[in-house]
Amino acid sequence: MTDFTATRAMFDLPQGVIYLDGNSLGPLPRAVPERVEKTIRDEWGQMLITGWNKAGWMDLPARVGDRVGKLIGAPSGTVVMGDTLSIKVYQALASALELRKDRTVILSDSGNFPSDLYMADGLCRTLGPDYRLKTVAPEAVADSIDESIAVLMITEVDYRTGRKHDMARLIKRAHDAGALVVWDLAHSAGAIPVDVSGAGTDFAVGCSYKYLNSGPGGPAFIYVAPRLADKVRPALSGWLGHEAPFAFDLDYRPGAGIDRMRVGTPSILQLAALDAALDVWEGVDMADLRARSLELQNTFITRVAAKCPDLLLASPREEGQRGSQVSFRHEHGYAIIQALIAEGVIGDFRAPDILRFGFTPLYLSQQDVALAADKLCAIMADGRWNRPEFHQRAKVT
Amino acid sequence: MTDFTATRAMFDLPQGVIYLDGNSLGPLPRAVPERVEKTIRDEWGQMLITGWNKAGWMDLPARVGDRVGKLIGAPSGTVVMGDTLSIKVYQALASALELRKDRTVILSDSGNFPSDLYMADGLCRTLGPDYRLKTVAPEAVADSIDESIAVLMITEVDYRTGRKHDMARLIKRAHDAGALVVWDLAHSAGAIPVDVSGAGTDFAVGCSYKYLNSGPGGPAFIYVAPRLADKVRPALSGWLGHEAPFAFDLDYRPGAGIDRMRVGTPSILQLAALDAALDVWEGVDMADLRARSLELQNTFITRVAAKCPDLLLASPREEGQRGSQVSFRHEHGYAIIQALIAEGVIGDFRAPDILRFGFTPLYLSQQDVALAADKLCAIMADGRWNRPEFHQRAKVT
């Protein structure tokens, strides 16, 4: 049984804050500051250039990738860290399209995170006029998969509503139609049980700064199924994806397997932070995490429904159809979230009208969640969100 | 007059080390550890998600870009930080090719850093069979520019030999032939005077972990000439390059000017390190830096030539044709560099036979350089590099 009291003690949370936004940026694990300082002072400062060998920096993207792989059902040597999620989406899509050269349509849904759609659009424009991105409603995805589709690109958990796709079913359907699958795990990795091998996806990508708590701008990850990894020729063919980066040949020869998904020089400080943050996961059972997450979500939903019915549930009512977040709709969602933050409960807002709350058992208790629901309902009851200061829009919402 | 004693005091160099590899990874500026710790503990730890506004994280790529811009002659609002240099090369090339749709050839030279060539190759493959990368010898570049060339992609200073191209002349020649220019400043920014505006380049890209001392994996930069910035539609069309990232529209609309060159979530820890590292440059005059760099190089060359003529100068003899590094050739270059590192003088090796030494007046004195030359020549004189331990190849050379 996972000891969630122990995991909670591994985070450095501000006094008096209930943090329901780990789905956007995870909080600071206690081990991170010391690890990053060591990387800066003892490695960069003392080893200088020799840190690439002596401190193992060059292998960090693969070594940390293996640790992330364990959380998503990926065997060792199939995941590598680097760049941002948008870049990894581009790499995965370009690779998939090259493997299915006789087809030219990427299928996605309107619940996908916009950057995935934007990157797909940019790739299609680069590939030429034959290529296009087709975007349907989330509930229409399964029936839109046919033999015209080259790649199905799906973010499992909707960033607005928390609605979870049945990926195993979609992957099977796509494969039956001869399409490849790029599975975006941004709101899945560290949030719900994931089994990229078992589900048989071709590619998976995700970020590390949400449920994996790597800090602002932490590196992304990419998984390529071993059956495909040696077949793709990367569109973003950077030197660290070369078979022999330090031979400095003029011609590109892709490295073995997942190594070819590396591009440029990896961000060592961010990787060190992530590596330290991943220590929290030692001893965490994903089934326990899922059960606890659903308990927290259900407490929140029940309490809000009972005390402030003005907030309409935007997430699926059935727990099996949700990821690890719960959302409500309200016309004044932005102001309500600001008023709630002023009370020490941090959730966030997504345009046009979504109030979003992430549930992360690693550092949240039933008491936290009940108190957060009560504070939210108090704000709704006394109309305090109506104050002008809660309506001023910040740059980042 | 620049006070180089003051700049030297701003670096935390290991005792007894003479560091001639700042052209590969700059050493640790003293201000960095505290700034990164503040970013981690006070911003990420205490502000959590609200750090994107409260700590100004969202603006950091532009704010730091402006500071880098000052060192390369770029006006405020024309440079933005992010990703890696390889990714920025891809962005610049894709943008340039879209602006010159009637041409399909990228011209570069065999002295360019291989990753630039690899990225160009990957882009050409993605664009289709009409596109190709043409690579000529460095001395043949000028005469190879004709009206078939869409984009000239040149790294100003050769990473192996330190040979410096005459960029103003190449840019003029390219423009006269109707070609656009992507100028790679990896070994120029912070190393020599650069004037991207004055020279009239279309795009410039570079990294921050060499002469700008941002640490391993620090972010890259991209400059787009203001006359073009609103005309390009990015191939890597990520959400933070969108006109309104937090509107979460399904369709991509590029942001104003250089903003559209942003892609995904920026690496805040690395940006904070760079921002602190840039403090060293306040009060540094680039003409002073260049004069001092050439003095250091000339001391080194003269001393080595006098005491160990077995090392053949690989860099141009004429100082005006060099960047801020000096290289020699020797069949056993790898072992000689290892023996030198064992003596506390850090240079590096580049296949097949190059011994490379970077000269950075911010933290190197004439005495350092003379002592380094003497140690190198002592190793050559007694043949100590012949010991087996100096011939074991590390992963990163």
C-alpha cells in the first residue's frame, strides 16, 4: 500500500495553501533545490566541460527517460527526455507520417490541447498541400477513423474538462484501419495508470512539469514503440540524435532506437530537477494513486454539488471517464478562481468559462479537498468574486 | 575601458585550473547559484503556478532576449530565447525558405557545425524532393552564391579552426543574388563584436552556454530582422508563438514579430541562470574584449610556435580572420589534450586531429595563457601524452 503521508512530506508546499493546480505546474519536491545546487556548484562549477562525462550529463536524457518510462509502462530504452512537448509532438507526427507515406491526414479532436493542433498544422504546411489536419469533436473520434487517416493524434485527458479517452480502444481501432497513433500523455503521466506497451501505441509524448513535478519548463518526453524506433528517420535531425555525435560527420546517420529522437544539447539543470523530483515516485503504486485520486475528486464533486449548485460540472460524472482533474463551468469563472486564490486555494481558469481543479494524492488529503470545496462554496454564497480586483486579467490566465 | 579584473572576480573558477574551453561550456558566474535557488525556492516553491505572472516567467524569453540582443547589435524586441540551437536553425531555415518559395537550395559550408547541416537536411527531406542542401568548402562560399540559392546558412566562426567568415560581405553578396541569410552566432555571441542590424542579416541564431556562460543546456536565441518578422509563418507553430496563447483557439494565428518564434513552455531554471550570467556583461565594451582576446591568442600562438613546433597551427595566422579560439593539429591530439587536462589546463579535442583553445578575456589573463602554453609545450617535450591512460576515449570528446 502506498504511503501518501510519506509522499506528502517530500513536497515543500507553502503554509496555508491548498494546491489544486498540480495539473498545470506541480509543486516543489524537497529534494530539488539541493540537487540543482549540486549540479550547478559541484558539477558545472568544478567539472566545467568535463561534466558531460564525469557527471553523466550526456546520458541524463536516457537515464531520466527510463525513470519516466516506468510510470507509463514503457520498457527501458524506449523513452528519452528533451525539448518541449510541442517539439516532441512535431517529431512524433513527422515520424508517423513518414511511416505511412501513402496517407496524408492527421486526425485529432477539438478537445486536444491547442499547441498539438498548431504543431500539426505547421507540419502539414511544411509537408505540402496534400497534407491536412482533420479535427472532430471528441465523441466523434472513433467513428472518424477510416483508411484515409495516416495518424491519430490524441491527448488522452482533456485539459479543460478532464474527460478521458479510452485509448486502448482508439489505438486498436486506428491500427485496424492502418493508421498510426501519437498519444499525448500531458495529463496522464503521473496522473493515472498508463501502459503504452500494453495499449500498443506507436508514439507517446508528454511533459514533466505537471504531475511529474519537474518545475517550470521541465523537459518533455517521447516514447517510440521498439518495433518502429529503428525505422523512422527524424525530421528534426539534430546532432545528439546522430549515430556518432562526436565524429562530427557532415552527413546525418540516425542513432540506434530512441536515441535518434534527441535533437540538441539537453537542458541539464531542468533534467537534474526532474531526476530529483522523480524520487517521490519510488514506492508509489499507480493503482493506489488512481483510487485515491478518484476518492478526492468524488469528495470535491459531491460537496460542491450539495453546497453550490450554480457551478455546473464540466467533467464526466462517471469517475472512470475522468483523468485526475475536475472542472466546473461558470460565466464568471475567471473572477471566482481569483477570489479562491485569495483564500489560499489555487485552482485555475481556462477560457471561456472553465474552473479547473487537479487532484494529486501525492500531496493532497481528503481534509484539504473538503476545505477547498467549502471555501469555493463560501465565495459563491457571498458573491465576493464580484469585487473589481478579481476581474483584472493577468497575462497568463 | 573595460575592467577585466572585475569581470574575472565575477566567475567561480576551480583553484588551479586554467580554463581554455569557454568556447564549449562557459564557467560558472558567481551570481548564478543564488539566482537559480531563488527561482526554485521563492518563485516555484512559494508562488507555484502564479509564478508565470508574479515572477515574470512568461516574459523571461523576451526580456533575456533583449539582453542578448545588446551583445549582437539587435534592437529591443528582435531576439527571443528558447529551445536549442538546432531547433532555432530549423525555424530560421524554414522561415527563410517560405519567404523565397521560388528557390529550393540551402547553401552552407563544410566548416559549419554538423548539427546545422543535419537540421537543414531534415528540413529539406520534410519539404520534399525539390529541396536540397548544398555544402561547399568554406573558401568557396562566396563564389557559390548565385540566383539558385534560397538561403545562405553560415556559422561565422568555424568550431574546429576558429576561422572567421566575413559575414558583412557574404550577406551583401547573398542579398545581391536575392538569397536570404541565416547566420549562426554560436561562436560569435560574446566572443567577438557582432552587429546583426548593421550587417543586415535576415536571421541569426546562437546558443548561450558558450561565451554567454548560461550553463549546460542553456537556451538558444533567434533574431529575425524587423522587416521580415511579421511576414514569416512559423513551421514550428507552438502555442507560445500564438497571438493569444491563453485564448486556446483551435486555429493558429502567429504572434506579433519575434514572439512567433516562441514554441513551447520555456525552461525557466535555465533562463534564470542565463539572466544572472548576463550581469557579467554590464560595462563590458566589445571592442575592448576583442582587443584583449587577440592579445591572449597571440601570446599563446607565439609561445607554442617557439617552444613546440610539432603542433601545427590550424587557425588562420592573420588575427583578423580568427574568432576567439586558436586550434592546432596533431595526430595524437586527443591524448595530448587529456595529458593537458591532467595538468589543470582545460582545452578540448575535435575529431580527427584538432586541439582547441578558447580565449575569453572575461576570466583569463596573459599569465594564465602563457602558463597554459608552457604546460602544453612541456607535455610535448617529455612525451607524457604517450601514457596509456591518456588514450582512453570518453563518450563525449
